[in-house]
Amino acid sequence: MRNTQATKLLFEQSKPGCRGVRLPECDVPERPIDELLPSGAIAEAPPPLPELSEPDVVRHFVNLSTLNMSVDTHFYPLGSCTMKYNPKRNERLSSLPGMVDLHPYQPQQTVQGTLELLWRSQEMLAEIAGLPAVSLQPAAGAHGEMTALLVAAAYFRDRGEKRSVVLIPDGAHGTNPASATMAGMKTVPVRSTNDGYVDLDDLAAKLNDRTAVLMITNPNTLGIFEEKIAEITQIVHAAGGLVYLDGANMNAIMGVTRPGDFGADLMHYNPHKTFGSPHGGGGPGAGPIAVAEHLAPFLPTPIVVKDGDCYRLDYDRPNSIGRVRSFFGTVGVLVRMYCYILTHGGDGLRHVSENAVLCANYLLARVRHFLPVPHGKRCMHEFVASAAKLKADKDISAMDIAKRLLDHGFHAPTVYFPLIVREALMIEPTETESKATLDAFAEALFRVTEESAELLHDAPHTTAVSRPEEVAAARNPILRWTP
Amino acid sequence: MSYIPNTSQDRQTMLEAIGVDSINDLFAMVPDALRLDRSLDLPAAMGEMELSAHMVGLAAQNTPAGRAACFLGGGSYDHFIPAVVDAVASRSEFYSSYTPYQAEAAQGNLQAMFEYQTLITQLTGMDVSNSSLYDGGSAAAEAVMMALGATRRSGRVVTAASVHPEYRQVLDTYLANLDTELVVVGTPDGAVSPEELEAALTDQTACVLIQHPNFFGCLEDVDAIAEITHRAGALMIVSVDPISLGLLKRPGDYGADVVVAEGQSLGTAMSFGGPYLGIMACREKFVRRMPGRLVGQTVDRRGRRCWVLTLQTREQHIRREKATSNICTNQGLIALRAAVYLALMGPEGMRKVAEPCLQKARYAAEQLTAAGSLCRAFNKPTFKEFVVRVEGDVDRLLQSALSEGIFAGVPLRQWYPELADCMLVAVTEKRTKAEIDRLVNVLK
């Protein structure tokens, strides 16, 4: 139960002399600090952090946690984010001392268990992708996108080709164009047809000898599988370009079809979406990438290789783009991913995707009678409804619906994305929700659309706060507490 | 099958409501020619007991630092983690939530991130902190990208050989397709020479990236570096060890423009390299160029104080190709761990962690070099790490230490051929006198 008295900041609870830790006495002979360090380097006082006791700190943060909706407490149909159940066994097994208490520069003979796990993870991700070479290094999906684009750039440089344009369909995640810019490439948008597919004529018109990569999301952000994906990848290849698959939506197609089989040359995974690793309130994630054979030499360094019965990190990769982060990668997340894949096996992963698609279609079938879904009566793992008509008729926006759903005990869908649908509500239920939950959500959503605009404009009514002033926050940013 | 609550009866009912005969019909959009006509070739599914046994078996093939005495550093450290940090971070309302896009449903995360930002500004003496980046290496690269934009200079970036070699490799990768020259100032004496740094600066230099204490554990002359850097109109980016700030002057107090750090030391396990925490803080005037998420204070419609994601027009989901960075998922839960750690430590606790690091590292260095077979590679003041030069083969020495249950140090040959006979030794507050004496016995 929420403690409504616990609203102060850490800093407002600080009390001089209060201690949260007691450290052991130093057991080596001590010298005065100013003999060990130049006086100009030493701070006059320790950093002005708050002073709190251990019980203060625990009660404070536990009470904060009760102000969050989470997958463990609520249905969280945030489209594109794949908010599925986070298996508890994976939390336990990834926390074994033999898994977490490892320094990245330990001798490799002392981390053979972890190297084996990582090597097997590379192999498994290659199989699911249908692409033979994998790097586990990128720290998140967007980081994987950038890494893959750097791999593509290195490939073209190696071939002496000056290709630096990335084609991006207008429905793509914002990370796609941002990653292209980070990789030093130029972006050109590709239109979608009214049906939500990549416009092949527009794509063909924009392909030329400057085209490096087409970044495509499939299923796309409308939850639609690009039926002409083979034709799309074919014409990009014919123009000398590469095809990158944004793997954010892999939860729809595992074991059904593989990116490598439909012509993708590079892709990333989001283990924190597809493979059930927790989102952590915004990370940590991971962004492993899989690539075709001809791109393998350019993958980041190191990768794990198997020599006989031994596993080792291979740093001798002369064509590699180098590193995109320090150390090996977000290993803790990869361990959870590994546990997830082993729990399911090949048929189990297909079962996951089938059920994710079933749940989404069931919800779509229930919702589209009262809230238009502009792009068809079928979907893959998610669909995008539009509140445009409600907005016009009753002045009820997608945001109003999102806020009011919180009062009904449901997290809101993703709103106002993709940009190509007006008043978009992007709904992704995932396979770990029951029919009963989907029914309850559909009923709540229906009730919300029937409620008065006045009620909705002030929603939510039951949460600790309601409708924060976002414009004021941005105009006069207060980004830290001051006394 | 695991984690799927619907029964076959439920599925049947759902298919009927959709109006199809089978789940296969739902995949009609996927052309037959592209369908995988076999099962994925993966190991057979495991139940929880089998999986647990398998994972325990893999873990048994590792030697965790807890079963050895760990003197390894170089950006990842065996510091103590209070139980409170684990207890808070295992609240599933924190770990199973997502990025706080709906502020009303995420006030816990938002307030915790606002507190994290404040704690980092208190620790570093800077005006603003974002709410996390991936790790120390990518944070350094992001800081450089930010400086390129803020100064509108793209000709040159200057760093030093005493900056973590992997951070420099990351930076190299990030700059690969940009027209920016990366100049690395040599540090044969173990730290940046202000004169050589000055000679490397041009009027097109966007920034200087240094590390303090540096990769060799040595302190840099930060006051001189700040003066030279600013005289050239460039920004000073400093990568720090957050634990060192229990004792050392804060970067905000010697003129740093951007501070980055690897935050793993603040309550996160070493985990073979991740997940870690990229800390970034800067001066107020650069806030609109910062990468990553920022949480701001505001009021709600009834005037109650609350928190929201703010200045989002910097970010990829709004600005797309014009965003300050592509970062989306960051390190929320690891930032939470750092906030809990710092709140628990307080000013006194941070000093009480930093002091024994300094004292024990100094004791270890003295004892190791007393016998004469090892010597300090650099004659500079150090904090919790130092480089020793050995007689004979480094690897053989490390191997003999390993057989005594000691991870004695990180060999430097892979990054510094000129230091092929050297290793980097780190001593945290967790190392006891007895462990240090054992290390000395094995190495001398």
C-alpha cells in the first residue's frame, strides 16, 4: 500500500551526522593524506551529498517504487517496447556469484563458463536471425543500429565505394535516422503507401550508387509484415546497397521467418524486448547484431571463438570497426537472454511469437469495433489504432485516452507514434497476457471512449499526480534539487 | 509452455473471435516462400530445474573474484556493494517498468532519476547531469560528439595516451566517418605534459579529453590542463573515477566543462564488463546539447510538485536525424543503484571509501617495490592504482599469482608495447592487509 506521507526528496530528509554505512578501520599503516597527494588535488570537504540512515534510504526508495506501474503489477501494452513478463529464474541465475563477480580482465581460463555462454549465445542468435556472424557488444538497440551502420560503412570503404546515404521509411523508429547521423551518414526518407507498406516506387526512385543501406523494420511499426520484403531486399541489393533490419519487432516472427532468409544483411536484437530481460525503468538493455558472412570481418572487437574445448576472446580482427563500448558488453543482460532462449528452445520461441500474434489479433478484433485501426483487420504482434475521429467528434485525443486508462489500472499504449498515423495509439499486448486481461483492457478502452471529454481532459484522477506541466518544465528546466 | 497463460481452450476462443481457423492463418502476411520450414536449430527447451543446474555448472567454470584476491582495475573495480543496493534494485516495480513516458505512472522512476541527477552534480560539482549513458567508454565518446556541436569546431579532438585505451578505441570508432582528426598526446612519464598538450592544440580543436586519475592511476595536472585548454577555446572533458571524488577536488572546481565517468564502482557488480553506467555531467550552457534523458521538476494541474522527462526536443524520438544522440534505452536501473549507493554513503562514507583505497594502494606499492625486483613505472602521485615494472615475464608472474588464488594485475602489453614488462595493480577498500602481503610474497 502506498505511503502518502513519503513525498520528500532524499535531500530534504538529510540530517547532519546521520550515517548509512560503517566501514572497517583501515588495516594498513596510514600516512597523512597530504603526504600522499599534492595539496592542490585534494578537496577541502567531501562532496555535499545528503546524510541519511540505512532505514531512511530503504523506506524512501521502496516507497518510490510503489509510484510506478510495472509489468509485475499491471498490463503494460506499450507498443514497440514488448513489455513481456520478466522470468524470475533469469534474475536469480544471472545473479549467481560465479556469474556477476567477474572482472572483465580476469585471465580467460578463469571465465570459461561465461565465455562458453557468450559463444553459445552468438551461435543461437545467428540461427534465429539466419545470419551467420554475431557481435554481442552493443549496449542497446540504438547502439546496435549505429554499430551495424559503422560495419556497413567499413564494408563499403573496404570495397572503395563511396556510399553514405541511408534510406529510412517514414514509419521508422526515431533511433534509425539518429543512428545514421551518429555513424556519419546522410538520411533520405522513403514514403509509405496508404496501406502502410514501403512505397516501392518511391524506394526505387531513391536508390542509386550513393545508397549504402535501407533500414527497414519488419514487421513494421504499424504491426504489418512487409509482404513484398523479398522484392524490397532484391532491388536494394541490385542497386549495390545493404539491407538493415531493425529487430525491435522480432517477437512477432521467431521461428516463423528469419531476417537472413528474407534478404536482410544486418540486424540488431533487443534482448530486453524479445528475450524477456527486464527494461529496468529504461535500461540496461543490450543490442547484439547479426550480419551476413561478407560483413563478418568488420564486426566489433572482440568476439568469442571456440578453439577445441576452450573459449577465448578474439582481438585479432584487422578489418574490424574497433570498439563501440568498453569491455565485452552488457553481459548481465545477455545472461538473462541466454536463460530465456534455453527455457524455450526452437519450438518454444515459435510458440512465443505465435501467441504474441494471437493476443494482438484478438485485441485488435475487439478494439476495432469502437476505435478505428486504419491499417487493416489483421496484424502481427501489435497494431496502431487512431483516435483521430474521436478527436474531431468529441475532442478526445490519444493522450486523453492514454491518461484515462491509468485510472482503469492499465498502463497506456505508446501514443503519437508512428508519426504516419494521426492520434496514434500503438498497442502491443505480448504473449504473456491472458485472455481475461485482454478482455478487461478492451472493456476499459471502450468505456473510456464513451466517457465525457471533460472527464478525460483532467484524467488521470486516481494517480499520485495528474498532467504535469511539461511545457513549463522545458521552458525553465529544473534538473536538480537545490537548497 | 512457459510464461504463456492462455490454454488451448482460450486460444480456440480467441481464434473464433478473430474469425480464423488457426494461428497459422494469422501469419498469412508472411509469404510462404519466406517461411522457415523447419524448427529453429536450438538446444531443447529446459525446465527451471534443468536450467538452474546448467547455469550453476557454467558458473562453476568461472573463478569469481570473491574466491580470489582481486587486484584488477583499469575501469572496473571490486568495491563493496551494500545489501541495500541489491534490495532496492530487486523491487520489480523498478526493474520491470519502462522508460517513464507516462509521467503519472512512473513518478517513482522519475523522482529517483531526478535524485540521481542531483547526486551526480553534488559529486562532480557540475551544473547538470543526464540520467545515464551506457558506460564510461561510450560516455566519453558522446561527450566528444557533444563538444563538436557546442564549439562548432570539427577539425581536431585531442586526447592522451593516459586515457583508458578502450575509451580511445571507442572514440576512434565513433569518429571514423567524420572529418575530425583525433590526436593522442604521448604520456611517457605517466601523465600529460602541459607543454606537449599545448603544442597539440589548434584554433580548430573542439575539446581535450583527459582522465583523472588516469589509466595508470596517476593524477593529472588538471589545473594546468584546464587553463591551456580554455586558452585555446576548447572544452575540457574529464573522465573521472567517481570513488576518487571522496578525496579529490571536484571537476567543477577546476574548470571541467563536461565530466564523464564509469559508474560501475557506485554499487554495481563487475559482471565481466556490463551492464555498467555511463555518467555525464556538464555546465548549464551545454544542457541543450546533452545526449540522453533528462528529468525535470514541475507541477501538475493541481499544483503538486512532480517530475517529467524534459527537453525531449534534443532526443531521437522527436528530432530524428537532428537529435543530439541516438540513445533511447539507457541504464536506468544501474543509475538507480548508483543513487542508492550515494544516498547510503553520504559525504562521510564517500571519504571513508576513498581513503583506504589510497592508503592500501600506497602500502601495496611500497611493499611491492621494497624488495627491488619490481619498481614503479611512473614517479607520479596515484590514487588507487599504479603501474609496476617487473623483472622477467609479466605473464609468468601473473600465472604464478593466479595459482596462489590472486588476480595480481592487468598486463599492459596489449595496449602499450613500450610497457610490455608492466602491469596495472588496483587496490580497493575491500583488499585486506593480509591479501596485500600475499600479493607481495608472490610477486617479489
